[in-house]
Amino acid sequence: MGNWQLEVVRMVGYIAFPVVMFHWFNQAENFSTYLEDVQKIIPYTPRQQKPNSTSSSTISTKRKIYKQLMQWNRKSLNKFRDNLKRLKYI
């Protein structure tokens, strides 16, 4: 085993390494040449934005789906309660 100086050097390395890597990888200058080459190869195609789907038909459809789900949940809950009553747990 090493003495305390070795432990201090190791601790400095454990702390400094992630800090230096974080700093290095967050500098745009380090990757600008690579990005320029990639941009020449891959053409830029912007994504088309979808319009907001807040029309009344969409809202009414979502409400119908929600009501149907609530009915199914009530039915399954009532069925579960009936089974518990039948088994005399309630």
C-alpha cells in the first residue's frame, strides 16, 4: 500500500478527471471541424411541425374514450367487489 501522498494524488485524479472531461466535451470548438464534415455529408432536413390538435372533434373523441374507460373501470371494480362479497372478505 502507498502512503498518504499517493492517496491524495488518487483523490485529486478522481475529482479532476470528471470535471476536465465535462469541460472538454462541452466546448463547441473541439467538435466544429467534425460537425462541418458531417453537415456536408448529411443534408439538413427540418422536421415538419404538426399543427395543434385541439379541434372540437379531437376533444370530443378524447372525452368519449375517457368515458368508455371509466365505464370499464367501474364494471371491473363492481365485479371485483361482488367476488369479494361472495368469498365473504367484506
